[in-house]
Amino acid sequence: MTGHRFDDITVESLMETGSMKWTRMPGHLAAFVAEMDFGTAPAVTQSLQNSTDKALWGYLPPAVTRDMSQATSEFLNTRYSWDVPSSRIYPTADVLSAYEVVLERFTKPGSAVILPTPAYMPFLTLTPLRGREIIQVPMIEGEGGRLEMDLEGIAAAFDQGAHLMILCNPHNPLGRVYTESELLALADVVEAKGGVVFSDEIHAPITFDDHAHIPYASLNETTAAHTLTATSASKAWNIPGLKCAQLIVSNDDHQASMKDIAFIVSHGAATPGVAANTAAYRDGGEWLEDVLGYIDDNRALLSGLLATHLPEVTYREPEGTYIAWLDAKGLPDIKGDRSWAQFFSDEARVGLTDGALCGEAGVDHLRLMLSTPHHILEKIVIAMAEAVRKHES
Ligand SMILES: Cc1ncc(COP(=O)(O)O)c(C=O)c1O
């Protein structure tokens, strides 16, 4: 685990760089937002340099879009054996704006949305802003204690009037990478209820061990027909500020109705970001494999650090994503009225996400990013442990 160039990255250098992660909570060790501390791939930097050299910062040229759609199609095929024509892949600003389009264009007006929880926080806040109710369906413990979707709960939510279900795979914050049989079982429920799936696959390239990502719409014709998929190079190559994601349309009727909205869907996508996504998908593989190896080590490192310093906090190593979901329920009763995130912010100067923001199922949990140098991860856990030890005595 030693000798990697990421080990030379310091807290001071990260703060000086000025990312959102390292400036929003001044004086904190930052682990709350899904950004990486590792910069990005040389291919992405080169692409941005090319955009700069040409001052290619105007509206999105059709050739830049076509190139991105083609590169995404090739990436999906090579990495997941998913054969998607490039004409079905649309640029959009980000996954959340793809979600808004799906919500407003492809679901019954005003219908509720099913969200397995805990979930990525903005789904809980954005959906009501768009006038839709969220029906939270807490995940349930399955095989060996891993959390799984509650299919009966999801079926009941469709019966209550929901039309859209948000599938997040690989899952933020749980780090689950759903198996083929789990996805097929979900597909049976969705199809039986006449539902639509928004499949958020933004973390798709980030998986570990033998947990292979399976795009939901790639399973069969049925899932292809009831799904709209969103993905991006933004998580795996650490470029969310470049504002480009992909909306993938696998249903023929949906594709027909994209004609009149394709311009609006793509309008928020940044021209240099679209080119950068192309470069990441096409030439960013080597950098990504290196990063995945480093984060893989962090998965085990965190297990060891918690066992040594903070055994009351438990976690299962994520199967995908660089997000660790910590269960803090075993900690002593020392936080008062505060959430654990507030306690660790106040007492340890560590910035974590309060699990309650991920839905009711997330109360007394924390989200911690593993996308950081090993020595910073160690500092984070030790600072947390010291705060607990100080207050319990
Ligand atoms: C599961 C998930 N979906 C969506 C997003 C937001 O993506 P975007 O910035 O493309 O809207 C994130 C960001 O972390 C995420 O983890």
C-alpha cells in the first residue's frame, strides 16, 4: 500500500487547490462530497488543453456531440457488452438534469416517484421541487446482511400511484452493485405495474472484485423498453464541474419523442465537458484502473482503521463507488441532540454527510468518501476516534 504518487498529496495542497470538497467546510478534513482528491486523467487534461488552444467554448457543435455519443457507445460495449447505437445517447448537463427531463417528459403528470432508501440526497429534495411526491422504500437486509431492494415495498408503492422508480446502480450511498438476479426480479415488478425506471449509473465504472456492473436496460427487451438511463464520466474521472452527462434512450417511443426536446436536453452541457467525457471514455482507461486499485486498498484500510480505533462504527466494504456507508448506531450516547455528522464536525473537524439526508433509513449513519490518500483516511478515522474517546470519558 506504499509508494503510490497519491501518497504525496497533502491536506494543505488540497485546500490550496480550492475544490468544493476542501473549501466548503474550512478547517475540516473533508470526506462529505463525491469528489476525488486525485485530479483527473491526462487524457482529460489534454482534451481541455485542446479546447483551450482552439478557444472552442461556443455552443455545442454537432460534431463534438456525435463524437461523445460514439465514444460512449464504444465504452458501454467494451466495458459492459451493452450494444447501444450512438443515436440513442444524448449529452446533457448532468445526471440531475437528465432526471428532471425523465420526470417531466416520460412519466404520468404529477405521479409519485419510488426511491429505495438510503439514497443520494438530492433525489429527496429535487423531486418535491418539481411537484412530485417521493415514496421512500427502505432497503431490507438480505443475504449475509447485505442491503437489498424491498420488492414488495416497491410493488406497494406502484399501487399507491407511483409511476417512476429511481434505480441507483452502483448504489450511492450503500456501494451495492446489483446482481443480475436482483435486477431481473426488480424488472418483473416494474413490468407488472407498468412502471418506468430512471437508472442512475453515474458510478458504473467504479466496481471492485468480481462485482461487475450490469446496465439495467441491457438485461433484455423488457428492461430496455421501460428504462431511461443516465451516466457520465464525471464520477470515475472526477470532472462533475465540466457539466456533461449522457441520457441513454432505449425505448423506441421515447426516442421518437426526443426529437423536439433534444436541443433543450443538451443545452446545459458544456462544450469542453462533452469533449472531456469523450476523452475519458476513449483514453482514460489506464488512469482509471490505477485509481480503482488505490481506492480498493482504501476499502480494506478503512475496515482495519475502524476495527482498531473505532470498533463501534461498522461498515461493509462497498462493491462499487468510492463511498463508505458507516453505521454509527453502536457509538456511545455522547452527541446530545446533534446528528453524528454534526458531532464529528464540531468535535473532530471531520466533514461527513449526515445519513439522515439520504432518507429516514439513513438516520445515525454517515457517508464518507474513500477517494482520498491513505494517510488522510487514517487521519480522518483517528480524529473521529479521538473525539469519541474524549467525550465518553
Ligand atoms: C448517484 C448519484 N447520482 C447523481 C449524482 C449527481 O450527478 P450530476 O452532478 O451529474 O448531476 C451523484 C453525484 O455524486 C451521484 O452520486
